[in-house]
Amino acid sequence: MKEIVKNRQFWRTLMTLVIPIVSVPLSFFCAFVLKLPPMWVYFVICMDEFWKIPFVLRYYRSYDWIRNITR
């Protein structure tokens, strides 16, 4: 059960850090400062997945997400 909580905690932390700290300010900057068209602002909003890649790869390579289901 401890592994499940740790896995859930990683994803929750990642989502609460990337979205408000990176994605929202960058979208605001592109929309109101650079005055980009809505299609480009939408593209910037969707780019939050790319900001998560280094963290997810590091978590994936640590093998903390693997659980022994045969015990």
C-alpha cells in the first residue's frame, strides 16, 4: 500500500507544480503580452506535457513504479 501512495504522490506533486508554475504563466504571457492568436495560445497550453517529460523519465528509470504483484 505504501508504494501506491508514493506513486500517487509523485503524480500529484508533478501536476500541482507544472501546471500552475509553468503552463499558466507561460500561457498568460503568450496571450496578453505577446498577443498571439488563440490557436498558438492553445498550443502553448498543451505543451505542459513536454515540461513533464524530464521528471517522468527520471521516475521511470528509478523503477519505483514497479510493484511485485506476486507476493
